[in-house]
Amino acid sequence: MAWRPGFVEMRLEVRLELCNANELLHARLTTQFIKAAREGDVLTILGAWRPSTSRSPFAETEIHDQNGDLIATGTGTFRYLKGEEAAD
């Protein structure tokens, strides 16, 4: 795992309870699936906040399997809740 402001890298072992009825991993956000991930795969997730001039930060992610193959990409726009502030 690695972390620095605006970037995170983490690993996730796919478990059956994270899979859909077809035993494939599924995620929410705007996601482009390139290859299926199955139970037992170990995924590396890379995520980054992108600079924004608005109060709606934009994030991008890439997910790779244990062989380094690209599994999926994702993007999302988020909003801070009332009273929350952006982390510096």
C-alpha cells in the first residue's frame, strides 16, 4: 500500500461475497471493464484525485490483476457534504 496527497495504491483479494451472481467482481462508479476478475485474484487499485477549480473533486482509478493485466478503469465526480472541507 502507498499513500500521498491526491494518490492511493492498495491491494484487494477478490472474495466470493464481493462478486455478483456470475462470480465476477463488479464495482459502482463510471467503470470500463476490460477483463474479468474472479475469486482468488489479487488486485492492485491505483486511485488519484485530479485538480479541479470547483467544489466537485474528480477521481480516476486503474485496477490491475496479479499478472499486471489491466482489469478496469473508473472515474467519478464527488461532492463534499455540508460542513466538509477539502483535505490539503
